Amino acid sequence: MRLLFLTQIIPYPPDSGPRIKTWHVLRYLAQRGHRVTLASYVRPDEEAYVPVLKQVCEQVYTTPIQRSRARDAYYLLRSFLSGRPFLIERDDLPNMRSLVNRLLREETFDYALADQLTMTQFLLDENRQGKPRIIFDAHNAVWTIVERMKHSVPWLLKPATYIEAQRVKHYEGVLTREFDHTLAVTEVDRQYLLEAVQEVDRSAVAACAEKITVIPISIDTQLLQPIQRNLGSKNILTLGTLHYPPNADGIRWFIQEVFPRIRREEPQVNLVIVGKNPPRDFVQFAAENSQNVKVTGYVPDLKPYLADAALLVIPVRAGSGMRVRILEALAEGMPVVTTTIGLEGIEAAPGEDVLVADTPSAFAEAVLALLRNTALQDKLAQNSRRLAEARYDWRVVLKKLDEVIH
């Protein structure tokens, strides 16, 4: 089959959740003999990775994208005037629209896949007779992320956040109704998307339920091997793309509400925060607590930091889809403490594969229990590795794609 594959971010290197998910999908499609044409936005620091993608895809086309506060303000105003979600306006650039239209006009594709919400707009067309079947790969039910973020934004922004959540929900409902097929990563997200459809067109819910396939995010368990952790470590590690609001929100909650409780019980404990573009308050917190807190920024190799840690904390209060950070930690045999939202969509058993807590006191108690009990650390590490191999390796998970693309 010939596929047109649209993505908002260059899916290489696989060093963040969206890239990891998309990279494995591309690998699988190529392995199955499909001929993929990739059209992607590209940032200046991503150009060097295009040759790697050409080893997997038949053709690769890129068009530049840049972000700034001034541009965001402009797109926010445009969203206000158009009634479309800000997230859609922000990524609706003429160069990408022209590229996709040209490819659809000049070449013949069996399928066109929009990877993530903002790329769907380039495939919506009321007159699609004779054009490829279109697939929406929903990494998340995005409206739920915006909805859940309302608690953490300043009160002046709460009305705008509410409006954006409603607009995104309506947009995702329309997409799920109009696209030939939708891929969701969890059953929870599938239900959220159907809820969005219900608000748009109640009569379409039953038909849409038949054309949403749940395919979990996958990882490479051959590449990700168990980490040999330093015995007796008092280091707590957390990581993520720190400019992504839900990631920053969860870690900020941990810093402010949980870590002080742990320090009162275990004064020698250390916190290491790894990730690209740390917010200014994280850097300030590390400067004020330099004996116990370190903010590294982006690091090319996580293994030394994982090896030095007793456990990994993934504090998530707003999100959707699946946390790839947790999936990779399972494969690496890292003991994990997360929240109910953090574990959403992952078939891990609390207390057996990971520890789960949602209040500051319960989260601190779970971390302390792991710090003080190496046998519990080892139990979680062994169980989580087995789970990752059995349920989340890309060679196993993505076989379900064959039911959609054939």
C-alpha cells in the first residue's frame, strides 16, 4: 500500500513520547512492505535527522515551523475570530497546506494518516471522492488534557482554557465522525472521543464506535534493557519534555507538595530533574536547594541517571493517552511511583508492577517505602520488565495495524 503520513514533529530521534510512538509505527509500516511518503514540519535542530527517516520512508518532505510568544498571540487572536481551536490555528501554515495538496493532487495514495490532532486539518475535505482513505492517529484525546489543565492555570486564564477545551472537544468529535478510521491508544481515550462525537452528532456515535481501533503506544524492549541500579541510592529521578504543560505541572506539584514531605523523613534524599527546556521556577528551586536538587536540562544518554536513581517518579495530574516515560521505565526495570492519571491506559498492577498515589501525603509515603525497601524495588523492577515484554513491545502491539491498513 502507498501511504501519505503527516506528522507535526520529525519522528526521530525517539527521545520523547510523540517521537517514540510515531517512529515505531513508521518502522512497522516499512517492515510490512508499505511505501510511505512522510510530510513533516521541521525545526532547525531537526534537519540532521531527515536522512535517517529516508532509510525507512520512500519519500520525505519537510517544511519549517517556528514557535514564539508573538506568533502564539497572533494565532490566539485568529482562533478567537475563527472559532477554531488555538492548537489548530497555530499549526495551520500555508507551506504545509500547499505541500499536502500538491502530494494528493500529483500522487496516488491508498491511505493518508494524520499523526496527532493538528495534522488532521490538512486532510479534511468535503469533496474527497477518489482520494485516499483517511486515518486519524489520536495520540491523546486532547480535549481532556486542556480540560484537566484548568486547575493549574491562573484564574484570569480559566475562561479561555474552558473555551479551548470545548472547541477542541467539538473538533475531535467532528474528526472522529468524518475520518474513515481513528486510532486511539487506550480504551479510555476511545470513550472520550466517542463522548466528543456525541456532542457533535448523537446519531453518529454507534457508527464511530465501530471505526475506532485501540492500539497502545509501543516501545522497543530489545533496545531498552534492564538498568543495573546502584544499591542503596537515595536519588529520586523524574524526567520529561519540560516545556510540555502537563509534564511541568506534575513535576511542579511534586516539587512543591511532595518533595518537602520526603525530605522531612529522609534529609539525605536527592532529586534529579532531567528534560529539555526546564521552566525558570525549576531552575530557581534547584539553585535554592543545590545540595539536594539538580536540574540537568536535556541529556543525550539517560542511562547514567537511571543507574544512579533508586526510583523514578512520574507525577501526572493532567494528561491523556499513555505515558511513554512509564512504558520505557517498565522495560528498563525501574521502580516507578505515579498517579492514577499517569497509569491511565497502562495495564500495570498497582503494588505489583508500579506504585500509585494521588495525594501529596500518599505519594510521599510511596516514595519513602521504595527508598527504604530494596526488596520492593527489585520486585517492581522484575514484574515491570516482564509486563513490558509481553504487552508493549512494538513487534507485538503494532500487528493490530494490519486490521486497519491492508
